Amino acid sequence: MSLVKPADYPFWFRAVVAITLAMFAVNLFFFLGPSIALITWVHANFSISGREFLGGIGTVVASFAGAWFAFRFAKFQRTQEREDDQVAAGNRALFTLIKMYNALRQHQKEVVDPYRDKSDAWLNLHVSQPLDGSLSFDMKELSFVMQAAATTFAEVLIEEERFRLAAFLVKEHRRVMLSEVWPRLEAAGIRVGENRPVAEIESIIGVSTVHTLKVITDAIIKNFDENVISSKRAFKKLRGALKWIYPNRKFVDFKPN
């Protein structure tokens, strides 16, 4: 549990404490005379000392005030802790989107861009390292976003699925190239960079594998071009929603290249 310093209390809470103490002082000043008269009457008729009577009233008032302030303090702490947890969850989600974008953008620049619109992309698209398919969002801890901005929550969820598809396509492209395409070309005696007719290359690789490779390559190019844009949009919308929910809190930001 986080410790809350007096300076962390909101202005309204400190104001209420000050006003309550002031009202107590005013009441004590204006009602001190009647209270003394009442104490004298009680003492004369019930043999109760003024100190005992005043002490009893003070105990009741102190108990009520203590319980009220304890309730308000506990409620404030619960609210503060919930807000801190939600702000932290929002920043974790933003960091995840940044990592997704950076991975997508790097793959786009290094792999997709050099072969976009080229007829031999299906064969020569670089085999890259797999993306981190474990990147994901904790939807339970982001449920507060769903309550305040359902469409943004849905877009973040969809972005995770889009990234998983991109990671799968890269992994599948790598598998096909390493386990099917390159071994067959090597077995046929074709060296890297050697010029051969496309029909001959396709015949060696096999119709089914060629078709699979072309579908995967087209999907990679299309998916990464779209995901780079959608991940930036999802980041902007999520950060906007978080700032709308908690306008006075800080959230991570970045300027995509």
C-alpha cells in the first residue's frame, strides 16, 4: 500500500478539515455559556459533575468526528490507489503499443520497403528474425478504459490481434523458406544470387510451395503497411482516452518516425 503524504491530499479534503475545526471553535465559543448553565443544572439535579458531563459529550463528539474522518481518509486512499493502478496500467499499455510499432516499423523499413511492388518479392523477400509474439495487453486491468471509451478499448484489442497475425506471417515465411525453399534449391545445385528462369525456379520449389510463398509475401507487405499506421492511431486514441479520464496525470508519449 502506498503512503499518502499530507501534501498529496486534494485541496477539498484539506479545506474540509480546516472548516470543520473552525466550526468546532465557533461552536465552542458561542455555546460555551449555555453549556455551562446546562452543566450546572445537571449537577444540581443528578449529582453529576460538570467535568464528567462535559467529558461525556466530548467523547461522543470526538468519536463521531474520528469515525467520519477515518471514513473519508480510507475512501480517499482507496480512490488514490485505484487511480494510481489505472494510470500505471494505461502507461504499460502505451509502452506495449510503442514496442509493437517499433517492431513493425523496423521490419517494414528493412524487409518490406526494398521489395514492395517487385515481381520477385515472393522469392527474395528477406528472412528475418521472428517478432515478439508475446506482446499483449491485460484486458482486465484496462477495463476502466472500456467503461469510459469502449471504441478505443476495442481498437486496442484489435491491434493486438493484428500484431499477432504479423508475427505469425513472419514466422511462417521463415519456416517455408528455411525448411522447403532453400533446401530444394540447394539440392538442385542453384547457388545464392544465381540467375535462373523463373519457371525453372518455380518448378524446383513446387507449385504448392510457390503459391503459399506468394500468399504469405503479399500478406506481409499489406499487413505491415497497414499495421504501422493502425498502431500509431491506436496509441494516439488510447493516450487521448487516458488523458480524458485522468487529465492531471502523466502518460508516456512518443513521436513515431
